[in-house]
Amino acid sequence: MKNNNLIIAVDFDGTIVEDGYPKIGKTQLFAFETLRKLQAEGFRLILWTYRSGSRLTEAVAFCKENGIEFYAVNKSYPEEIYDEKYSRKINADIFIDDRNVGGFIGWTQVYKQIFNHEPEPKKKKGFFSFFK
């Protein structure tokens, strides 16, 4: 594992999964493969989503079932306590969100931009092993 201290805030609906709120949409192509690669490389991932309450719990559980446990959820760090007198702006180095100017670029482009190269497909496991 490389020592990379960058924090990445990731949206859920429309980014990790297709937008189907309040339900959980279909997983976006290469979403969890890319997120697992980012974690393996030492990036800290924050789930930054509109969801709250039971809908948030469902999203967190869905991600955990797919191998992703976040550094923090809807906060900048795990110990942060919400206080209405402070801004809810999240502290992250990179934001991955479908509401970016131009829309969501897709997980292959996210990978290319963060790692500055094309992902190499694995030869033995077929199409879905695109990421190491």
C-alpha cells in the first residue's frame, strides 16, 4: 500500500450508483473497483451524500457489502460532531460527484485522472477485472 494522505469525497446517488433515490440504483460501471483501488493506494474516502437517516444507513451498508468502508460519512473526519453554527462544507482534496460541471465523467476517467495513466486490464479474469 502506498502512503497517500489525500482525502476524496464521493457522492452516492448518480455517482457510485445510478440515481434512483430514494431507492438504491444500479451500480455504476467500475465504481467499486475504482474505490477499492483508491483505498488500496492509501486514499481516505468520505461518503458525501444528500442521504440521511435510514436512507443513509442503506447506502453505507450497500457500500460495505461491496467492499468499501468509508473513512467518514457526511463529515470531514470520523470524530466530527455536527454543529449548525459551522459550515457543512466538507474538507477534501478531490470531489467525485455527478453534479460537477459537465456531469459525471465516469469511473474510468476518474481512474485515469487520479492515477495519471490508463488502468491495465487483467488478462486471466475477463472483462470485469479491468482494475487491479
